[in-house]
Amino acid sequence: MSAAGAAGGNWGDGTRSVHAGLPEAVPGQPFLPGPVFAAPYHLDPERGPSAAADGYGRPDNPTRRLLETAIGELEGADCRVFASGQAAITGLLLTVLRPGDTVLLPADGYFSVRSFASDTLEQLGVRVVLVPTAGPYPSFDGVRLVLLETPANPGLDVADVRAVAAAAHAAGALVAVDNTTATPLGQRPLDLGADVVVASGTKALTGHSDLLLGYLATRDAGLRDAATTWRNATGGVPGAFDCWLAHRSLATLDLRLARQTANARALADLLAARPDVTGVRWPGRPEDPAYPVASAQMRRVPGVLSFDLGDERRVARFLGASRLVAAATSFGGLHTTADRRAQWGDDTAPGFVRFSCGIEDTADLLADVAAALDAAG
Ligand SMILES: Cc1ncc(COP(=O)(O)O)c(C=O)c1O
């Protein structure tokens, strides 16, 4: 834990974001030390690697450790960062699961995890059961690991982490939560009873659409050590410059999320009032089916929403007419983006759009979206 982490138990989200993982103030030194670029480090000729924290870049990098301290403070756990969210999630799955085990995965979550399960886990003899995020959940008897993704991408259903964790633990299963969409300021899965958090830091956590990152956070020392061993053996580490950029970006997490959420709230109301838009989902709207659980377990609802524009051509006309909404996959960034998920093979309707609010002014974004919808016909 950093000096700020040790001191700041009661601090608000803005203060925690700005100070997360920063080292003690040292006169003449920067607030956030610059990236340390190294493959090998000098070794002590007599004592070898035991003489210093850093010996070789795959297991050891001080820039990466500072980022892990920062994310760990926000999640309330030990953290290990990976080269991408997918590296963190597959690392967890392969660390925990063995042939003959059963894993429960979200039926409506990030599609690459399901592809990995059918391409790799099932080949290894792991039984994969897909469960809708909103439930109902089957019996957890005989289950080794439950992975929740809440809110789920792209449908934005929400799982009751407390209820699932209690039932899964009673049956002896481990519970992991993909915290990508919510971020650690949006929800604290470990406080809700989960054993481990995995996430993509590529999205809102770092939010500038300029790097890939993943992480795993846990209070279970055995899991942490197994994940560390896995990462050292398979080598999926992020580089020093990406770690530094990510840490720099974390400082504005609270501000970015606040604007994204305000934009999503206003936009969800605008869209829901339009007869030419259907299926508006945003877990922060009282009318949303996910609202009761989301409002009970989340600290804030992120800036991602979804809706249906009817067909592929209308989505294209909408995106072509908008000046502020970029057609792009991914979400959680500074710039507002929209993605027609069926084009990536998601099991969604042809006109289904995942929409990620950026930090533009709310009035500008609303005016632009309304005009683009009008123009799309
Ligand atoms: C919920 C969720 N988890 C994990 C990932 C994978 O993250 P990455 O692209 O950083 O590998 C994504 C990517 O979109 C995601 O949306």
C-alpha cells in the first residue's frame, strides 16, 4: 500500500483516484515517477537476484508495481496487472480450473470469454455452463468457479453478487467478478463477497483509448500467488510505458466517471422518450429491470447504455449523421462511441447498439444524438 493508501481510509473517490499508488513525497522527485524501461537490471555480482527487488523485466518492474498498488487500493485487495483484460481472465480460469471441474460463465457477457471456454476449456475437460447474468442461477453443487460479469457487456443486466456469492460459497465454489464496466469506483465486488476481481483496464479504468490492460485483484494470498506464478510463466505482462500511462489516467477516474454517468442518465431519458428508439437499457434508470439490484450493490452506474435502432442501415445512418459519436468498439473512453454489436458476432439484434458516453458536455451530446436520430429517419 502506498502512503496515500495507508492514510486515506475515509477519503472520497476523487481523492483516492488522484493519490492512488503514489509513493511518499520526496523533495526533487516527481509525483508519479516516470516509467522504468528495463529487460534485465544490474545484478549484485556476489549476492545475485536476492540483493534487489528487480532482476528481470517479466516478473519485476517498479512502474508496474506502482500501478498494482494503485488499482489494489481502489479494489481493496492485492492486484496483479496483465497485458489485457483477456490475459487476466484466461489466466484466472487456467489457474483455477482443472479437468473434470465445472465453471459457470455468463451467457450474455463478453463474447471472447465464451469463445475461450468452448475453444480451450472444454478441450481440456472442463465442463462449461452458461448462465444469464440476471439469473436464475442453477445449483452450485459440484461447481468449482462462478464468473459473473456485472453489469454484463453488452446487454447491461446485473447479477446480485451478494446472493450468488453466499450460495456459491455454501456449495464450496469460488466466485470471480468481471468489474470492467463498473470499475472499482462503481462497485467493490470483494466487499460484496466475491473472492477475486478480474477486469479489463482498457475501458473506463484508464479511459483514454490508448492502451490495453487487464488486472486481477484478490484478498486470497493463495490465488494471488498462483496468478503471479501463472503470469510469470506465460509472460502476459503490460509494458512499463502502458503501466505509467494507465497510472496517470487513474487520477481522473472519478471525474471521468461522473461526467459519463451524467451523460448516460440524460441520454437514457432522451432515448426512452423517442418512439423511434426501442429497448433502452441503463441500470441507473428506475424503469430498468436491473435497477433494483444495481442501486443496492453499485456505488455508481457507468456511462454505458444500450438500445435498438431497428436495423443495420439505420445504425449506419445514425453514426454517419452524428458529429460526436464515433463508431468504435470498446467503451468507457473520453470520447463518446457506439458499436453495433451484431457486426462482431454477438448474439444481439441487427439494430442493437452499445453506446458509451464520453465526457463531452451533456447538452452538446444530447443535441448531437437527437439530430443524428432525426437525420437517420
Ligand atoms: C467485460 C469485458 N471483460 C473483458 C474484456 C477483455 O478486455 P481486453 O480487451 O482488455 O482484453 C472486455 C473487452 O471488451 C470486456 O468488455
